[in-house]
Amino acid sequence: MGRILAAWLTLAALLANAQFKRADKAAPEKQQQQQQQPDYVIRSDVRLVRLLATVKDPSGNLVGDLSKEDFKLTDNGVPQDVAVFERTTAQPLSVSVLVDTSASTATHLKNEMDSVDRFLRALFQGGNPADRAALYSFNWQVVLEMGFTRNLARLESALRKLTSHGGTSLYDALQLAAHNLEDRDGRHVMVVVTDGGDTVSSVKFQDALEAAQRANAVIYPIVIVPITNGAGRNTGGEHALQTFASETGGKVFSAAVGPQLDRAFDDILRDLRSQYLIGYYPKNIPYSKDKFHRVKVELPNRTGLRISTRSGYYGDASQ
């Protein structure tokens, strides 16, 4: 009986050793086959790119009767199909109001706050009940004075507490406000009230612009211009604000405090009440190392009309 058991154990050991050798021999062959097989990476971007657009005629009047077929758009030069279209969209607004409280604003800050107050009142009258506003101040630092709310009394209370001192951290303010807008539903807007350019920000112009573009935020700068001659104005700062507006689909205004400032706020509100929403799913975009997609929107059959929308978006450019 012992001899039989020993024979079975010997046979089992021989079989196991043979199986191990076959597996060991097959492993390099399998590895070689795997190395010979090419890697295929299928990329599919299902992200909906949303564009807010305003259209005006040569006289500056808003045009709100266009159809989906009137708009033609390209992404990095590649034609795209419009998947979502809303005329005068009523999607909720998240409006961040950024107020320059640097030392140079001391003489006109109260008048600015009165106009901001009237703008907020008009914003909450009509429109979408889900519309919200936030208030920021910026001088040498950026302060979120009031988070997104529809409570006008709380916003007004925060406005009354603003005082002027220090430098101008405009780019820091734009970056922070953009980050706070990024995950909110609906439309994103930043209204900036300032009398000059950036002086003390820790971030650069391009950083602030990228943050705004990633947040899909439309920027409306209002430059308070108490000095009408070019010698006393910060033209470099005004040019930067113009770029923020044009790259995000907004508009820059120059106004003195009082009726001119009120009219600027009225124009912004009319734009917000007359925006088109255009959406598409990017497809057939050629590979590019540049993560910024250039988007072009045109009205080929409606000559004479001017369209304002953002210049592009950040995303995976290797579709």
C-alpha cells in the first residue's frame, strides 16, 4: 500500500512540474503577443459646450428673432451641429458684482453703490425666480461681502459697509469670482465696477482670463471715468478690461457716476434678458496640444448683424 501511495505522489509531482514548464514557456509567448498588439484609445467627449450670445443690428438694437438655422459654428475650424438652442433663454442667472474699493474710488464710491443697488433691484424684478447675485469688494485684497442670494436687504447692507483704501487686485478678484461661479447651474455673469487697472494682484492677466473661460462666465466691465482726457486715464488697464469682455462675450462700458452709470447697468440687464443659448457636442476635432478650443459663431445669411459670444473654452482637445 505504501508503494502505491509513493508511486501516485511521484506521478502527481511529475505532472505538476510538466504543467509549470508549459505555463512558464507560454508566458513569454503570451507577453510577446501582447506587446505586438497595438494600443487603441477611443476618445469620446460627451461634454455639452454652452455658448451665450447676444446679437445686435448696426444701430445697436438687440435682435431676438433668429432661429437655430441662422447660426453656424466651428470648433478649432471644424463645423459643428447645434444640439441645443434657446431664444432669449430664461435659464437662471448667477451674477457676481465686483466693486473696486481702492483708494482712488473714495470720491465716487457712494454714488457707485447707489447705482449697483438699483441694478440689483432691477435684476430681481421679473426674470427667473432662481436668479441670484453675489457681492465682492477688491482693493489690496479680495473680500466676498455676500454670497449668492436673492435677499436684497442683505446685499444692500453689505454695500453700505464698503470703504475705500489700498491698491487694486482686479485679477485676483476675477479669478476668485470665477472659481465660485464654476459649479453653479445656469448662466454665469461678472459685472466689474472699477476706475482703473490692476496694481497689486498675485495672479496674472492670463490666469484670470482662463478662470473666467473655464467658468463659462460673461464679463461686463464698467470703467468709471471721472477724467475724460487720455493723459489722466489708465489706458492699459482699460485695454485689459476690453479684452476680458471680448474674450468672454461681454461688453465694456465707460461711464461717469450718476445717469451714465445707471444706463450702463440698464444695457447690461437688457443683454442678459435677450441672450441666445447655443449648445453643441464637440466632434471630429483634430488632435492639438493646446487645450483651448477656439470657437467661431457666425450668421452667414444675416449680414450686418453683430454677434457677441465667448471666444472658446478649455477642454480635451484630442477628440
